[in-house]
Amino acid sequence: MTHRHDMLEKVLDRVGNGVEAEIRLVTGVESLTRFANSFIHQNVSEEISLMSLRVALDGRVASASGTVTDEETLERLVATAIDAAQRQPIDPEWPGVKNPAITPAIEHWDAETAQAAPEDRARKVKEFVDAGPSMKAAGYCSTSAAEVFFVNTNGHFAAGRATTAILDGIHQTGHSAGSGHQTSRDLAGIDAMAVGALAAQRAVDSVDTYDVKPGDYEVVLSQECVATIAIFLGAYGFNAKVYNEGMSFVELGTQQFDEAFTMADDALDDRGLEVPFDVEGTSRRRVDLVTGGVTRGLTYDRRTAAKAGLESTGNAVPGGDGFGPMATQVFIDQGERTVDEMIADVERGLYVATFNYCRVLDPKSLAVTGLTRNGTFMIENGKISGAVNGLRFTQSFVDALGPERILGLGNDARWADSEFGPALMHAPSMHLASWHFTGGTDG
């Protein structure tokens, strides 16, 4: 701790008088074990020491970041930021750096995961591979441990740490593939056999596929699909920058969603995976985005909050000046139904394991086009009757979750992968009244 704090203080000394500055230092270890054809082919581990610096010279703002390992790289980082700021026009919306405040004493840390060895990750890979003994498996198992430190020229200091473990992979039969995913704070908490068994079952069940006609289908969506819906809602809707620019679907205080839908951003939740402050040093807090289907809130950073006459919610992210504050620790309330129970309620529809390559067509309605992959199945008379070829969809994510559109929520909420990556969305599976499919993956 002392060494890192000294490094931050050296940066403050070098930026000089009359300069506002924020410094964020992330140190730790990121480790990755990759496997293909059911064999581990890569083990990498990297010690990280990444510093981000934002400076403001009389309202002229610029940022720089890079790996800092010695005095020379530290000097270069400061010089780069100062030089860039001198070339910028005055930013009339620069909110200044925050005043000192107490940071919540919360950490999402597992010591064993922080010290995980390649052998520890290899055991998880073996369990995943063994779950599909007649198939070829591919994917990765990763562990990360990060300590984050923040200081600014107003004297605010914050520190926190977090660990994350991820297992993600597919099983392949030669004609089909099925996926499985799990993210946890601790590597020991990942049930690799269950993840592998799910991927293997999806692959086996997808060997013989057929085409279905385009149209509207009742759907049961996996946690990964729901996570992608949620990350798009956050990025293109509950983002205060998008809202201020008039490009968001959000209507605060309005019943825009089904009453079964509740969604909040909460890095302080016991299940969380991040440190309790954002890249501007602002403490994170719970932000109720949707409660009982009613749209309640937005995510703010210091810039968007100042413009709205409010306080930041602690949702500033790297690069956020360009695309705005983001919800990155989202929890969607789960229900009481199992996946099998939700499937049993479907007379004719589809089960979808994964969305892929989703792109926004209209931000105001959040109409999105995308594909299904690694497990799309026909449901008839309450049972999976067969696998179908991948489909393209065009669907408003807001309309899909609208009033009386959610027919069931799974009791299986977990950290799920999403279009923007893992460890961001904690979501259950979901039964929806309708989803619009426009054709095959080629169309």
C-alpha cells in the first residue's frame, strides 16, 4: 500500500501547481489458461501496473494511461497528459475533481483466487472437458486479482481490491457446438463439471438441426441472453449522457416494463465483483434503474451529474467522456421458476442459449438486430422437440420486456456473459411472450 501511495504522490508532485489531476493505479495479476481440442495449449500470467492520469489546465482537459514500472515511464505519462491538455480547447462542462470523501469499506476479494496457480485453473478445465468425454472442448479459464488506488489534487484518496474467476467454453461434436459459462469472485466457487455438462448437452442436442420460418415466437432465454439485453438497456438507455442528448428510451417514473422486472446497479452488493468507487474516485452506490417495471433512475458520472444539477452515482468508466456513465454491476431480480417449468408453459416457441453480434438499429426504441448461436431449440407442447439452425432477430429490447410481456423469471440468477463481456450482469433466465425472428443467420 505504501509503495503505491508514494507512486501516486510522485505523480501529483510532477503535474505542478495550478493543475487539477486525477490519478488511478491498478496493480495485480491477470492469468489465463486456454484450451482447444480438449487440451490446454496456453498458460499466461501478467503482472499489471496500469496508471491512468487525467489533468485539467484552466479548463483544458486531457488524459493519458499506460504501464508504469519506473521513474522514466511515470515522467513520460505526466508529460504526455500535460502536453495534450495544453493543445485542447477549454471544456465548459469540466466539473473539476471531487472533494475528499469516505469510501465504503467493502472489498470483493478471495485470497486463494488471487494466488491461483496454473494447476488450479487446469483442474477446472479438466472437469469441463471430462463432462463431454466424446467431444472436443475449447475455451478458457481465467483468474484476476486487482488492487485499485485513486488520488486527486483535492486530497481525495480511495483504495480497494477485487478478484474474479471465469470459466467459458464450448463442447463440439463435429457437427454442432454448445456453450457454458460461469463467473465468480472465487475460483473454488465455479462448478466446472456443471458448466461442461450444460455445454455438452447443448452440443449433443444440436446435432440434427432444421430451419424454422421467420416470425414472432414465445421464447425462453438463458442468462447470457438476458445479460446482453441488460447491458444494452444500461448503455443505450439508463446512461445519463445518452438521456441528456435525447437519444434514450427512458421515461422516468413511467411503467415501461413488466411489473416482474426489477433491475439495479449495485457494486456494493455482497455478490459484487468490483471495487467500491469509479474511475473518478466517486463512491459507488445502489442505483435503482427499474423497480416493479417502473423506470426509476439513471447512471451518472461527475460531468453528467453537474449538468443535471445532481451528484454522481459513481458510474464513471474509462473512456466515459465519450460514451457516458455505465452500469457495470447490474442485478436483475430472479423469480421462482426453473427452466424446465418455464419451457413446460410454452405451447410452441424457442429456447435460446446465446445471442451474438448484436447491433443497435434505433436507440430510441432500442431496436436491436443479432444472431442466435450454440444452442437454439424448438419447444412444442411444453418440451424441447429438436434443435433449429441459427436465427437472426430484429427486436426492441424495451418492447420485449414491456408490460405483460414477461411470462416467467428463472430462479437461477448468476453472473453471465454478455455482448460486452463477462462479470457485468447478474441475470436469471427469462420467459418472454414474443421475440421477432427475421430469418436465418445468412439473411
